[in-house]
Amino acid sequence: MSKLPDVFTDPEDSQLVADAKKDKPEDHEFSYTERDVILYNLGVGVTAKDLQWTYESHEEFAALPTFGVIPQFAASSGISLGWLPNFNPAKLLHGEQYLAIKSPIPTEGQFVNETRLLEVLDKGKAASVTTIVYTKDVATGNVIFENQITVFIRGAGGFGGKRSGRDRGAATASNTPPKRLPDAVIEEKTSASQAALYRLSGDYNPLHIDPNFAAIGGFDQPILHGLCFMGIAGKHVLQSFGVYKDIKVRFSGVVFPGETLVTEMWKTGSKVIFSTKTKERGTTVLAAAAVTLVGTDTMAKL
């Protein structure tokens, strides 16, 4: 049975950060059924024709690999950041996500999430905070998923300590695409109701459904969840190159429901590097992104 350390100590941390890391969050339970798996799969664009992903009696019925972001969501988003100077949740941006699939994904189960502050960086005018979550099967104690979630909080810097993060392997890789044509490209038009459907998997932020709230955030209309279009791109890689054991992305732009996503993919040894953009605006929305294919040994370093 794997277990996170109580504290991820770092001699470069300021006292403020060191004290915040000592605040160990309570474990968070999460249970789900086949219905939740189907709902997630539909939320990232599978269709009724994809019976493996939508029909519980199919002999190969399964969750898509990126379902692994769902059980941890409430645990990671609930971690306190009020200790940061000038913390304003309205100025928080989801920067990066790393997901490792460490065991076969059950199609129903009861999990428990262990959450810790992993790394905090002072970027001057902003703070970068990375949280790590181990999602474990209650019955066996096996770790099913590891997530590392990096958020940026504008206006919350200036507290001292580290300015640059350390190498954490696949979780922090730069994943620069090769200077050649991609090995595979998939286009997929999202639905105008994509965010309304995806939010039912647990992210009820009104930014993704309420036009008035979106307007306060500076958007003409509600935007699609970052983890939703990460899941869509992850599905594209799965369809093109097969099963992977981890995926890392940087969120570099917003997607509006109804836009077309274009995922370009390059196979480089054990990895598939990919980039996703909107066809209509040409905006890159996922960058520094890659998966590690099953059968290889490149994983995150802690």
C-alpha cells in the first residue's frame, strides 16, 4: 500500500509555505457507479455508437483513462489557499494537470483521496501552487490514480521562497512538439451543451453554465471546463496510439462550447506529444502536453 508523506518538506520554502504544508487535509471519500462512468464518457464526447464507453453490458465496458481526474476533484479543489497573501479565488487559474493511472480502473468503486501541498512557488506578482492527490481503493488500499494539480493565483505573490520548481519527471516535462508534421490529427466539434453535460461529473462552477457569472470573469459566454477538453484530447490520443499510463497538459487557452478541437500528435519513443487548438480561432488551448504509452517506464518523480 502506497501512502503520501505527511509533509513534502523543502529547505527552500519560506516559513509561510512550510507552515501551510503542515496543515494536513482530511482524507476525502468518493464512490461511483457505472452510471457515473457513462456520464463522464459522454461528457468528453463519446457517442451512442461507442458501446465500449456507453453500454454497461458491453464485454469491454470501461472508463476512459482521464476519468481519473474525477474522483480527486472535490479533494483537490477543497484545499485551503487562504494563507496566501491577498488570496482572491476569482484570480485563480488552472495551470497544469498531471494524471497517472497506476492500476486498472474499476467501473464502479469506493475510493479515498489523500491530498497534500506538494510545491509552492513565488512568481513575484503571482503564486503557483501544486497539490498532489493519491486516489486509493478503499477495499484493497491500492493506489488507482495520482493527480498533480497546479494553479496560479494572480496577485498572491511576494511571500518569499522558491521561484522555480524542481524536475518532477513526466509531471513537469516541457513536451515540445518535433519540427515535423504530426503523426496523427483528429478534429472533433464539441456540442453547444458540452459544458452543461460535463458539469454533472462534479465541477459545478457557474463559470461553465451561467452567462452572467461568465461575464463577470470577462467572457462573452460560459467556457468549457479545462478538464473536459483535456479528456477530449486524451480520447484522441487513445484512439490514435492506444492505452497510456499517464497524461500531462498545460491549459493555455479557453474553449467555448460548440467550437471544434484539433489535436495534433507526434509519437516520440515512449511518449506521444500533443497540442490542441480551436479550429475556429486558431487558439492553442492545450500545450506542453504528452502521454506515456503503456509498456514504458517514464513516470513522475517525487
